[in-house]
Amino acid sequence: MSLKLRLVAMNFLQFFVWGSWLLTIGAYWFQNRHWSGAQFGAIFSTMGIASLFMPSLMGMLADKWINAEKLYGALHIAGAAVLFTVPLIDHPGTLFWVMLLDMMCYMPTIALAIAVAYSALKGDGKDVVVAYPPIRVWGTIGFIAALWTVSLLHLETSAGQFYVASGAALLLGLYAFSLPPCPPKLGRRPGASLLDALGLTSFKLFRNGKLAVFFVFAMLLGAALQLTNAYGDTFLHDFARVDAYKGLLAVRYPAIIMSISQVSETLFILAIPFFLKRFGIKTVMLASMLAWTVRFGLFAWGNPGPGLWMIVLSCIVYGMAFDFFNISGSLFVEGQSDPSIRASAQGLFMLMTNGVGAVLGSSLSGLIIDRWFTRADGGKDWHGIWTAFALYALAVAVLFVLLFRHRHDAGATASAHPGRGEVAAP
């Protein structure tokens, strides 16, 4: 099997595992278990909590002591065992700890998968800016396949979604041990600093003012992503309470409607090399922020009836909002960091987006929604919620233009200095 196909299979399964339950756990929680919204917010925060420390910790292990692909496989096998137990849990408090344990296994694998792919591609003499996006797009296809599998099998409100995720995680965990070797490169060096000794070398990237600002805005965009993951599917399910919308396609199969977002991703991922090389990271990230503004604004005015086109267009815009921030960001970090801290640097990017950003996004949005956008009968003012989110994304975009200073060199590529990784692709 060619290197490309091996990495394609890894990315497909990586996001199939997540897609099997990420957007439908809310339906399982509210429609099946009938547990409270406050407790659900705590469950959904587990990925953010785990991302605060696990990606950096596992990245350090991969850079210093353990082959990244082996650590990646072990984490997925452990995650498969945890997911298998989810349907057995009958108390929301217990499920919080179980999902936290699963996220401690899963979240670092996103950064490790990137590190394994970049290492293999650069070892094969490839330019990652050109070669990686067509491989990563299969992760999005895997996410879509999982969503459709769960939805068409009517598992959206069923515990069966976790069995699907568990089986895929086990398969990926076993497959990972056949991936190209990604051995530690940092090791133990004479005269190493305390940061080196603790495996925290990637935090030196904050000494670079431009990168420090970049990571802050990555955190703010991570909060925006969390808003979509936490409330998108639940938003559509809530229309079932309205007689005018009962039985409509978007209400009966909200996961399929939401999967349009992932279909859009496949197109925008393939466009990343062109946009990064032509316009640079600042323009690409700004486009992402404006796309988040448009996405939330369309949700604010859309509905499953006459306004369905707005929801569909919002899902299409999501492809730009997510890819131009998440995938372009990882490529930018790769170009700015030394190969010896590749896994740690990707872990740091994960910490800022899916860790700090996700925790802030889930916790603050929950408080804001409870305080200002929850009616006396428990219903949600979705128009107000999405409008507030849109204004947040717009404010972030304005600040980004003012504070992030980066001059684009159209001639630079990530592979310009493969031994040092100091020249940014964008």
C-alpha cells in the first residue's frame, strides 16, 4: 500500500471515531436519557478539559521517548474500551468521568496523527502544504460516513452510536502499529534546559511575539468551534417542539443536515494549498473568522421550513470557517517549529484550540445562555444565541486584523528548510 493510502486510512478512521457520536450525543442525552442541560454542558466540556494537558503531555512523550505511531495506537485501543462502556452508564455524574477518560485518550491522537503524517510526508520528500490537505480531506469524509451511518441506522438517540465508535477506535488502534515509524527526535541532550527536561520545549514558541498572538487567536477560534459542536445538532432538534416544523427533514434527520458542513470541508481542505501560498496565513485566518460570523448569523435567521436554505448555506460556510483555521493553523505551526518538537508543537496548538478555547467556549456560553437566552419555560432563544455568537466572531476578526502582524512571502514553503522547519509555509 502506498504511503498516501496508508495515511488516508488513518485519517478516515480517526474522524470516523469522533463523528460517530460527537454531534449526536446531545440527542442521546436529551431524547434517550432525559438528563438536564446543565449536566450536558459538563459532559461536553470533557474534550476541552482533556485538551488542556493531554495533547501536550502525549506530544512530549512522542518527542522524547515513544514512537508517535505506537503511542497513537495504544491511545485508540484504550479509547475503544472506554467507549464500549458508555451505554452501561446510567448516571450523568458517572458518565462525565467516563467521557473525560475517553477524551483523555482521543484528543491527543488528533495532534499525534498530524505529527505522524507530517513526519512520513517529509521523510518521503513531500511538501506538506501541498501533500497533506488531500490526505486530511479523508478525515472529513470519515466524519461524514460516521454521521450518515449513525443517522441512517437510527442510532442518533441510541446507545448504539458508542458501539460504532468503539469498533472503529479498536480497528484504528491495531492499524496504527503498521504506520510509518515516527521515532522521538528530541531525546536527552547535554546542557538541556528545565523546559527540555520536562518535555515542555514547545512552550518556547510563546517567546515569538507573532506566534504568541497567533496562539491567542487560535484559542478564541477554538471557542467558536466549541459553540458549533455543542449547540448545532441540539438547535435543530429543538424545532421538533414547534408544530409547524414537526416531521420536516431537518428535524427528523438533523445529523444528515449538519453533515453538509463536513461535505463543505472536503472542498475547502483541497483549496488550502492555493490560498495559503497565494494569500498567506493572516488572510486565510481572517477569512475563517468572517466565515464564523456568517455561519452564526445564518443560524440566527434560519429554520427547517422556509429558512432551510439559510441553515444549509451556514453548513456550507462552515467548511471555510473550520478548515481555514484548524488545518491551516496546524500547517503554520509546523512551518514555525523545529522538527524535533513536532508532536509537542501540534499538541500546544491543540491545547490552545480544543483545550483552553473549548473550555472557555463551553463554560462561558453556558453561563451566558442560562442568564440571558433561556426562557421561563426552559426553552432557548436561539435567534439571540446565534446573534450573540456572530457578534463575538466579528469582534475577534477585527482584533485579529489590528494585532496579528505577519508579512506573507509567496515564495516560501514549509519544505524550504526541512531540516529546521523555521520558514513558515504561509
